[in-house]
Amino acid sequence: MSLNKVTLEQVVKNQFIYKIGAYSGVFISLILLQLIAVLFSLNGVGMSAGGSEQISYSLHYYSGNLVFIFTMLWVFIVSIVITSKVYRNEDFSFVSNRLSSDLSNILFVIFVSVIGTITALLSTFLIKAILLFLPKFDMFYYSPISMNMGRFVFMGIVIAFCYILISAAAGYLVGTLVRLSSLIKILIPVVFVGYLILGGMISEVSGLATVVQFFYSESSLITFVLKAIFTVMVLFASSVAIFNRMEVRQ
């Protein structure tokens, strides 16, 4: 056994591959959740109407924004679940330590964020396909993807992935904090809701809106990506630091 030297990279790789297969059930929940979001999206995100004495019209607007929001919620919950004690104890079946456990979890969170981003973007085509077969519309129009739009499509993919990954990193930190004490399970929702309410009462912009505006108001893609990467690194690093300070097998 002394001749078998296992490196940290090998342990993390083995744990990551194991978790992809062991936690494959989360992808079924992703599909179900996104299908529900697609059904809700068929009601449209907006409507306008007008006309004159001889003609009248109504315009219905559709998008995949609801699917994107549901995906962010899904990856947030998944990141919390994999930090639970039951999932953490499964890592002890490997020759590993807390660092390798965290690194494999972070890789898995990034992996599910990629899958969630791809399926969320593809859901827009599903919405368009369903709308084509609905009989209530006399005319259906959508913006086709052209070569000139390639840059905007790429920007949309990058921005969507950044938002989903931030949501995942936030969920991972929340799940790690919950492991510290059962009291935090109650304290975090109370503090979060209270901060939003007090933030809205004290200023014109609530606390959550301030955080969203920090990213949403950024006009430069490079700066936005750097903000997202820095935020994700801080959230993950905080989770690793907190988990390493816990008692053994806590």
C-alpha cells in the first residue's frame, strides 16, 4: 500500500466522476422543473393591442426568462443539498480529505451549472416549436439567428452561465453555513427577508436589488465576467474555509 501514492488530483477526479453518476437524479428534477417553466411561459410575458375602425390586432410576447429563473432556483437548491451531512459522508468512502471533498463538489456544481445553462437556452426553441402548433395565432414571428447575431448569442450564453454559477455558489455557501448549526437554518431566512424589508424601507432600492444592479447595470461583458468570477471565487473560498473549521465528520 505504501507504493500506491494517490495525488489530490486523482482523488478529486474520482470523486467528481462518482458524483456525476451518483447524483444523476438531479438532472431529472431539472428536466421536470424546466418543463413546468415552459408550460408557464406559454402564457406569455407581455401583451399589447390596438386597432382602428377597420382593423384590430393583439401582440403576445414570449421568452425563456422563466425557464432561466427556474434553472437558477434549481441549481441553488442542488448546491445546498450536496453540502448536507448525508452527501458529505459519502466522500469518506474514498481516500480523501475535506479539501478534495470541497473541490469535487465545486467541480460538480460547475458541471450542473453548464448543463442547466445549455438546457435553459435550448428551451427557447421548444417554446417556439410549441407555439407553432397552437391554433390561436394567425401569425407567428421570431428573430432568426444570423451571422451578425452570433456575437450577441455568445454574450447571452456567457451572461446566462455567469448568473447561474453565481446562484450555485451562493447556494453552496448557504448549505455550508447551515452545517454550522441547526439554528442557522432559521436564522438565514429571517435575516434575508428582514434585510430585504428594511432595505426597501430605508432606501428606494432594496438590498437584493442593489446586488442585482451591481451585475445587471454593467455594460462591459469583460467587466461583468470578472465581477462574476470574483464573486464566485469569494463564495466558494468562504465555503471551503468554513467547512475546514468544522469538527471531524460534522
